[in-house]
Amino acid sequence: MKRELTSARTVIAGDASGEVLYGTTALSFWGGVDAHSGCVIDRRHNLCGCLITGKMLVLPRAAGSCSTSGILLEMIRVGTMPAAVICVYAEPLLCMGSVISEKLYGKWMPVYTVSEEEYALLANAGQAEIRADRIVITEGEGEV
């Protein structure tokens, strides 16, 4: 069943689609993600061992310091970034890597926010698609 997320707000625009990876807690990209492989390496995170490359990464929020921006910038440069990040709260540091990458490399990662209620719905989404600033999910089992 397809469902549009009506609370979706654009932080960094862009079209994307892919399998949903649902994180239950904040993720620090610095020390939590290997930028060159795209794998979550934080042993305390529910996505540990998952490849986020090309996936619709769903998080309540990111964690960490300005190094998160640097890791995302590197992931975008080498092509290991998620297809998009969908979160409840998009900290400026989460977005900065994408903004700088667009200026340096002409490529970026879309970032969108949703309400807490619709974030919870994403736990049961198998796929998500962002087109023309709309998020449509296909309900079903995701990877995690």
C-alpha cells in the first residue's frame, strides 16, 4: 500500500528513491559510519553492519559535532552516501556536508523532515520515493 507523508518538509531538495533503512536512535556519522564503505560501524546503533549507500536513511536525528558534515561530504564525494536522509529534526551540521558538496562537486544528498508520527510510520515502510518535494512510502518490510 502506498501512502504520502503529508508532514514532509524540504530541507535540501532533490529526488530520490530506495529501500528504507529505519534507525531507532540518532546516528553520529563521525565514528558511526565508514565513509569509504558506507557501512554503519557504531556497535550501539540498530543499523550497525548495514550499508546505507543508496538507501533512504530514516533517523530521528543525527548526532555528533561538525565532523558529521565532513563525513557526509566525503561520502558524497566518493559515492557512498544514502540516497536521502529523512528525519524528525535536521540539524544544520547534518545538512552542511550536502550543501558544501553541491558547491564543490555539483552533487548533493536530499534531506527532508517529517513529524514524529510519520517517522514512526516509516518503521514499516519497505520503500520510499521523493519526487517534486513529496514523500511516498510503500508499506511493507524494510531491511531493518
